[in-house]
Amino acid sequence: TPQEAEQQIARPLEEALRTIKGVRRFQTYSGRWGVGAPLEFGQEVDMDLVYNQVIDRVERLKPRLPEPCRDRVYVRKYNEETDQEVMWGGVAIDSSIIDAYRFLDAHVRRPLERIDGVAKVDFWGVYEKELMIEVDQGRLQTRGISTYELVGALQQDNFALSGGHVSEGGRKFYVRSLARYRSVEELKNIPIRTPNGDVRLREVADVVYDAPLRWWRQRIDGHPAASLEVKRESGANIVSVCRRVSEELARIEADPVTSGLRFNVFFNQGKYIEESIHNLRNTALWGGLFAALVLLFYLRTFRMTAIITLSIPLCVMITITALYFMDWSLNIVTMTGLMVGVGMVVDNAIVILENIFRMRSRGDDPRQASIGGASEVALAITMATLTTVVVFLPLIFMGGDAWLTFQLSRVGVPVIIALLGSLFMALIFIPVAAHRLGGRRARREPKSIGAMRKVYGRSLAWTMSHRRDALLIIAALFATILYPYERTKMTDRVRGNINDLRIRLHAPANFTSEDISQILTELESYLQSRKGVYGIRTARASYRKTFGQIQVF
């Protein structure tokens, strides 16, 4: 019972593990199934050392546990890098396949696990066949045999034991006693000793070689199916692993031997990483294009615009080079920081080039304008850049949550490197490029920009002379934000990148699995008939007694 599990297992386990240093949270859950005890440690703890300490304490605790539990104690260490699946899907199984577990194990699991970078492949929904002994309590009592005596007889007749070695003629022979069951018939004929004589196992129990009873079932597009889960090795590239697994699944599906299998990939982390990186790349390209167009509108010269625009890829190149020598990968987080930096790298170049452009418009020599224009604002842009860098520095040295510090540093470091690179480009490259490529003739300021200057000047003068009115106008503008904010659609749950919806069915206690299956079949038929209307790719149904669910992709 749960009470016995708590008294005999949970409390001794708490006493044994409570003294381990670094435990942040320790809970135990007791039930008819046993006891679960998740432990959470602080970020500063050496997990390899703690893992060994936990195993040592559990091994010393085993003699104090109830005898049936001593060989069923498991210690698992969760690793976010390798214990989370990188690919998850389903495989529809043709009804002609008799032993689905062995078929999937031989033709799917083993080829996938041979792929470089794949650590483990798991299946859910198919079960390995087992030798099951279904004991008839009535026949046991009639022959005067207890369940304990039956289990003891089975354990004594099934063993493999080392018997040492025998030396003869200068040779050594190793002796091993083998008493393993070889067939179902052999197991049925095992004698069980009783005061009234031996009794065969088949006389008191039914011996069946079959898959255990399934508590829940699943279908994909109406066909019996199993779930497929792929995990990667530590340090393996997710995109490469997912790409190779997808190619292998396509090859297996095209093989005539496995033509009865149909794969549906519901979650492919490598695909989503590639899409995110492509989106970031496209965002950067569009951002650079719009920045160039804005500069062209104000400068009205292609040469000056090209000089500033070229500073963007050069700063990106400097940042990527620095990340390479720091042994950092170019992932979503670092690229996000890189994109943040792209929007800031042109600021220094614009200030330098605008000042050079202003001095040349005044009639200065191009060489003197480049030197004087850069020197005049060099200190100002250096101080502005360093103050921005100082803002991002705490992201690198932030303490407390190690995961948050890791993520923020991957954003902050690319921004800092890009800003320092933009400062170098603005002070060295921009003046030289303006002198060599800026042309000899400075164009006059367009009338549109002159008009904008006048409007800005009048607005600034009015604001300075009507400060109270200006403050009220700003407050009113901020108040108008509430209207779109309250009416913007938002979600309170984030489930990653899987584009799906779930239909769940909770039934009364008197419902059976067949009743749930019938209801889900009707729902599946409805969804299948409107597959094109709703843009449905596939539908996965899973159910058990009193509960059913359809996951629509």
C-alpha cells in the first residue's frame, strides 16, 4: 500500500540521502507502484561527484529495504542535452506484421542507432513478447501450493552460475552451470514439489508467450501505430543528426521489406533550428537593405551610402571571427545578439560620415574634411560606444542562475564585439573610404531635408515654450497604447514549435476501451473528410479506458 511504501522505503531513503551536500530540493512520492524521489541540486554542485554519492548511499540502503525491492532500485541522472528528444514522430504499422516490436527493433531501431550522433531510439505503443505465467489460484489451493513456493521453484530452475575452472594437461577449462529455460514446453513441464508428489506447472497455471496487455493504444490516420523518439549523443550537432535520421527513415520507408511502415515526423528540432536561422538571416538582410535605403534618402549619393552599408558586413565578419576563436557555435541565441548588433553598428559610421559630409559641403578639402570630420566627433562616438558596451557587460558576469547567465552572455558578447568593431570601422575605415571613394564634389542638401529641419526646429521651440502642454500630449499618447495592448491576441502557454491542436475526451467510469475507440473513429472520419478544408496533415489518436485524445497536425 502507499502507507507501507512510505514507511518501509521512502523514510529510510530520506534518511540516507538527506545528508548529501548541495541538495536544494528533495521530495518523495509513494504509491502502489513504489516510491519516486527526485533530487534537485544547486548550480555550483559537481553533478558527477553527487551522482556517485547517491549511488553509494542507495547501495548501502538496499539491505534495509524489503526484499522484493532490493533489485528494483534505479538511479537516473537527467541530462537536458541528451535526455530530450531531437525528433519525435509516429510509425503506422500494417496489420500483416505479426510481431511489431521485433520488426521495428530489427528494421528501424538498429539502423537508426547506427547513425553517427544518435544515442538512443525508443518506441512507445508496441511491446516485446514475454513469457507470462497466469496462475490459477483455485488450482493452486486444490494441490496445496502457495504462490511463494511456486515463485521459489521457478527461481531455482532458471539460473546461470560460474563453477570455477579445472586444470588438466597444462590446459584450463572453465566450468559454468547453465539451467535456462529454452522453450515454452520446457517451462510448462517444470515440476513443483508438494507433500503429495510433484505437480507440473501446466497443471496450476497457463504459460503464454505473447505481448503483455496494453493499457492504451494509438492510431495514425486510422491505422495501428507506435510512437518513435530519437535522442542524440552529447555534443552531436542537432541539425546534422536530424537530417541523417530523416534520410534513413525515407530509405526504410522505400525498402520493399519494410513497405508496411509509414512514418510521420511530428517534431524535428533540426528543421526548426534551420528555419529559425534562415529567418534571422533574412531579417538581417532586410534590415541592412532598409538601412541602406534610409541612408540613400538622406545622403542622396550612392558612394556615401555604399561606404556606410559596407560597414555592416565588415562588423559581422569581425564578430563571427571572434566567436570562432572563442569556440562558440553560431546558433539561434548568438545570432540574435548578432542581429541586435547589426542595428547599432551603423550609428558610429553615420555620425562620422555625416560630419565629413558637412565639412565637405562647407567647401573643405576632401582629405582635410575626412581627417577633421573624424577627429571632431571621435571622442563623442567612443564614449557613446563604451557606455553601450558597459550596459551589456553585466549580462556576461551576472551570477545566480547559471542557465540564464549562459543564455544572456551568448546575446551580450556578440553585441559587444559588434559595437567595438563598428567603432574601429568608423574611426579607421570610414574616413579613408570617404576620402578615396567619396568623390570630389559635395552635393547640396535636398529641399525635403531642409523642410524637415525647419519643422523639427519649430516643433522643438514650441515644446520648450509649452512644456506642460507637451507633457500632457506625451502622457495621452502613452495612454493610447492600452487600447491595442488589451485587444492584441496572445497565449498563456508556449509548447514549442509543434503546429498542432488536441481534442480530449473524458468518459464515465463505465466506458470501455472499445467505446472510446468507437467515438474516436467517428472523430477521425470527420477530420479525414475535411482534411483539405482545415489543412490537416495527419491525425494521431491515443486512448485507454475512460480517456481518449486526438492530436491534429
